[in-house]
Amino acid sequence: MFWYYMDYSFLALVVPALVFSIITQISVNGAYRKFSRIPNSRQMTGAQAAQRVLQHAGVMNVRIEPVGGRLSDHYDPRANVIRLSEDIYAGMSVAAVGIACHEAGHAVQYAQRYLPIRVRNVILPLCRIGSFAGVPLAILGYFLSFGPLITVGLGLYAAVAVFQLATLPVEFNASRRALQIIDEHGLLLGAGEYDGAKKVLRAAALTYVASLAVTLMSLLRMLLLFQRRGRR
């Protein structure tokens, strides 16, 4: 795509965001690798920990099942299922408890109709369109010298940033719920285990911040490039 050539705006805006994104990915992988090797003192599996979160919230109709892959853990609201990677589902590590409780936190959010997640779901269809059509439409509008098409394309791409922004409170809240239950119910014993789960979840949350930063900086760069070329 034509705006990914190396110019000052790419170096000043996009590159720092990409570096931040890489750092967060390294951080989350490192935290997971470290605390997946440390067993929790209660010998509780991730599946059992997730079930405790659901029980605390009175959510009884959500299934918990294993799924293939590494760090493929997620809650599927359409099937009402928490899917945990095998290392998390049957694992008894500090990381397994933290991640499983986080995904259970998402299930509780849906059950309680948590407002930010409802807002995010409203934006989701537009985000899906914007993620694959926004940039091509903006480029097409530029080459056709058709301003309204550029505006539509950039608007659709901006919807991706809005969705990512709406995702942040959802992710941070799910982690807060998880850590609260872990602490109140003693799912992890000792400050070391609790802090380990907190580090894993914090590192994971920063990846969402980094994704938003990359999208915002890319959008800003597009706006600058189109504005600059429009003056020629």
C-alpha cells in the first residue's frame, strides 16, 4: 500500500507504535512462559478456576471446554462457551488460573449485560467492514480524485479504532473481575502467585493498547498523506 513507503510520517508515527506492539507481544509471551511453569499451591486447574468465577457471579449456563492451540483462550458468546487452550484448561499453573478467570470474566460481562461490551458489539459489524474495505476504498477514492470515497474509506477504518478503544474497558474489567475473585476466594495462595497472575493479565491487556496505538497512528498518517497530496 502506497503510504507504507519510508517517509518521515511513517518513521515518526507508525514505527514507534509498531515497536510498542512488538514489545507488548514479547512481554505477554515472556510472562506466560514464566508463570506457566509455576504451579499454583491449590493445585487448581484453569477449568476449575473459571468455574469458581462463574459460580460467584451466579452464572450457571456457560460451558467450559478445551480447545487446540496456544493462548487460544476465549469466550464465545454465540455458543455461550468458554474455550480454554489445553495448557490452561487442565493446567495447574499460576498463569492457567489467571487466564481462565479472565475468560470467565467475559462470560460474566455478557450475562450481566455489561455496558461497554454492548457498545463494542454494536460497533463490531462496522469494524469488520472497515478492517478489510476501509483502506482500499480510501486508496481508490484518491486515485479517482473522488473525495467522498476517501472520506468513507477513512471513516470505515476509523471504526476499527473506535472498536479497539471500546475493547479496552472490556478487557481491563475482565481482568479486574478475575483478580478480585482470585483474591477474595484465595484461588492463588500468597502474594507471589497473585502477583504472577496479575503480571500475565496486565501484559495481555497492553497488547490491546498497542493494537489501538498502531491503528490510530496509521489513521493519522493516512490523513496527513491525503491532505498533503491533495494540495499538489
